[in-house]
Amino acid sequence: MFSIREILISLKKIFPFFLLFTSHIVNSPVAAQEKVIAYYTGNGENIRQFPLKKLTHVIYSFLHLSHDSLRCKNENQQETLRELVALKKDFPHLKVMVSLGGWGGCASCSAVFSSEKQRNNFAKTTVALFEKYGIDGLDLDWEYPAIEGYPGHAYAAADKENFTALLKSLRKAMGKKYILSFAAGGFMQYLENAIDWAAVMPEVDFVNLMTYDLVNGYSKVTGHHTPLYDYKPQQESTRKCVNWLLARGVPSAKLIIGAAFYARVWEDVLPMHNGLYQAGKFKTGVPFKNFKTYFSDSAGFQYHWDKQARAPYQYSARKKLFATFDNRRSIRAKVHFVQSKKLGGIMFWELSLDQPENGLVDEIYSALHQ
């Protein structure tokens, strides 16, 4: 009976590179780590209560467009940026990015980014901001190029081409040193009309798919705002969004799907089908950390699970309130979808809405590592 040591010595004599090869396999990662990306609107002190070791990226939201430059809104944002970047001393794996735009935060984007000179100056000042604070990259959240977004904000057909040109300018200025991503609408009108996907995706490291608010605050009919699957005509979903992009050659590893750490609530909803797909009026949003209080038995809420959509909802017949959201079960389903499709990871809006302990970040981490 030969010992393991004797076998290895014999193999080394026969195959000189055997041990080098096996050592490389043992010490190499089995697979690329899925990204867990948190948008964050709070300050640098409060973020430390959350499980930062379970995140890969934090995107501080939002900076603003001042003329044609990326700027902090005030001194408080400047201080928050310093505090967030300082987190990397304790969490060296963590990437700290900033975001421009958001819903209602890109009023001048269409006009400013229509000019090559202003696009180039935006790219130049963005890199200067990175260097000043030690930031790792930019997430561009223009809602939306070429289609209507925030009411009253300008948009034009030329935005689509200008968005591509903007990302090219940013990549040229940033090189490979910095991360470049953008937040994309998860609905078909955006996918089909706002972005030149073939031209854009080679320029970015990944795209954050906002596969939430798919039924939004302007809707007069209830529905799932962040469903994993669709099963009705014209219904939006995470699967529909991802499959559309994959069919057009977008690399799966660059696709980050979105989760919602909040509920959307409609009022004046009649009880047919427990309020699902019924007429109603948008009432409010509810952070995940407040779910237990808001959706209490005393308020008359009853929990339901739509197995076709892989989505939860709540309905109170007494108050005629309907709520749509992500929870632990739907988060796990989304993580498994990421793994089955070999996607780049999952992101969410936003970290301040979570429970500091035993929250949805912990659920994502647990599902990824089970």
C-alpha cells in the first residue's frame, strides 16, 4: 500500500508539472463571486449597523449634475463620502461607488449629455471626484434616456445615441481602474427603446436591472411590483427582462437583477382575488424594517403567496389595502434564479430600509452560500 506522499513523488517524476497544476486548481476560486450590491441613501455612521461583510458593493445615492460636472449636493454628502470610503479599511473587499440621477434626479441629463464637449467634461470631472475621495466607480441612473420618465423631465430620441456616447467618454476617461455601471429600467418599453445594448454593454462592468416598481405609483390597478415571473399578457417580470437581454447577446455575468426592500401599498381596493389585479389608488411605501408593525393582524392584513409569480402580497379587507413587496421567500427565489441563469448577482433599493440584524441582506447571503 503506497502512501499519498509516495504517490505524489512518483507522479512528480512522471509528470513534472503535475504538482504545479494541482496546486493552481486548489488555490483558484471555483467560480466568480456573485455581486451583492446595495444602494444606500443614509450617512456613514448609520451604515455600520448593517452586515457590510455580506455586501460586495455600496452605491451612494445620489450625487447631482451641476452644469456638466458630477458634484456633491452639500458638505454633508462630502462627509458621508469620506466615511463610506473609510469603510474599506475594515472591509477591504467592499467597493464604494456613487450614483448620479435617480427618479427625479436627472432633469438636465438630456440637454447636458447631448453635447460632446459636456460629455467629455462630465467624464473628466467624475474621474477627478474619484481621485479626490478614493471612490471605486460610477453608477449612471438616468431615468430615462429617449422615453418619458419623471413627469416634466425632457427626453428626446437622440438620448439613446447620446447615452452610448456618454458611456464611451466615461470609459475612456476611467480606463480599467474604475467601475462603470448603469441602472436600467426592468420594463419592456425601456429595454426596447432607451438603450443600444450592443454598443453599451462592452463599455460597462455590469448593469443594475431595476426589476422593481414594475407596477408603480402611477398605476390605477394593483399588481406585483417586483415579480420574478410573469404569467399574464403584457405583465412585466424579472424573468421577462433577463430573457430579453440574454436573447440579444448580453453577457449573463453582466446582469444584476433587482430586489425591493420596501412594499408599495394601494388603498380603496375591493376584495376580489384578495385585492390582486384590482382597481385602486397608490397610498404609500413601507420599508421592510417596518413590515411587522404595518402588516399586523390588528390592521386586518392577511398574507398571500402567488406561486406563479413567485411573489408575496398582503391584503386587508377591513381597510381595503393591498400591498406588494419582496420578502425572505421571494428573495431566495431571486437568488436561485441568479444562480440558475449564471447572472452577475443581485442588487437592491435600498440598505437603509432593511433590518440591521436578520434582515434581507442576511437572507441574500444565506441563499448564496447554502
